[in-house]
Amino acid sequence: MSSERKPRHIFLILCIVTIGTIMVFTVLRWLPVSFGARGQQEMKYQNLETKNPVLNFSFEYPETGWFPVESTGRMEKYDMVYLRGPSNEKNGFTTIIDVTVRPLESGQTPRSLLGKYQKIDSNQNKFNILHEKNITVGGERAVFGFCEYETPPIYRAMEPAVLLKKRMVFLIRNDQSYGITMLTLASEDEKYTSTFERVLKTFQFKNDAQSSKLA
């Protein structure tokens, strides 16, 4: 009898070990997905704060990984705030989102401004317009353009050219033009598109924000 029970005990132990192993691998397989989804849900944002009266707007950007820097032109008249984003580990390219304010020139429209800067970019290799559309940003009519082109990495001699993707939005308000741009590696465009869209979605002029609070 004891010799018959021993194989049964061994068989039961093997079954328990096998089932336990399957359960462990199943949990480990799904853990990265769960953590990734949770990480997206817990993304926190903060409002842009600036004392420059020309930068009379606010928008939200991620609390980590993006750092605002202000700049004012000397030779050319402009005021800018740009978000310095993550850098690519391989080639050091840093994704940038900027908002630039310039005095409006006679006859300029959002569409003509987009065409002006696309013409400049068209001097780059493999320039290609991917998409254009009319949108609304900060309660104003705006135009969106999406293009790509190749350029050699800055400060890295003998390195092969990299493909960049550029998103541009132009709008006009009170004799000022506003350009909102994101420039990133083509391979990382989808990774940072949600941040750019968050900037557009939450972009608001300070006067409008104050009026809505009073109402």
C-alpha cells in the first residue's frame, strides 16, 4: 500500500508545482501592462506660470520631464516660452515644445504664417507635408500643420541625418501672432503627441480665464 501511495503523492506535488508556476508566469506577464496603464492614468500636470505680460496665456504640461524656459528676442522682436523635454539617449536630441509671440505684420493670417514657416522648412532634405487642418485654440481660430524632414544631428559631426517631425499651430489675437510648435524625432513623435495635445487643449488666455472665474 505504501508503495502505491508514494507515486500518487509525487504526482500531486508535481501538479501543484506546475499550477503554481503557470500562475506566477501569468501574473508576471500582465504586471508590466497593469503598471503602464496605471502610470498613464496617474500622469500629473501643472500650469505654466510666467510674469512676462506678453506671454499672456497659460497651459498645462507634465510635472516631470518637461522644464519651461523663457526667452526674448533682441535683433528680432519676439517673446517665447519653451518646454525642454526628454532627450534621446542615442543621439542626444531633445524634444521641444514652444509658444512664440510676435507682433502681427500687415496682411498676415494663421494660414499665411503656416505657409511662411513651411517654406523655410522646405529647404531641408526629404521635406514632406503630412497633414493640415483648421482648429480652435484658446477660443481663437487657428491652423495646424504637420510635416517631416531630415537634418544632421547638431554638434555631432559624421553622424547620419535623422528624420524629424514638426507640429505647428498658428493663431492671431490682438495684433499678435502666436505660434505653438513641437519638434521631435520621427521615431518618438507618437510618444510626445499627447503632451502637445494637452498644451493645445488647456491653452487659455489669462484675460479669458479671469473672466470665466468672475462669471
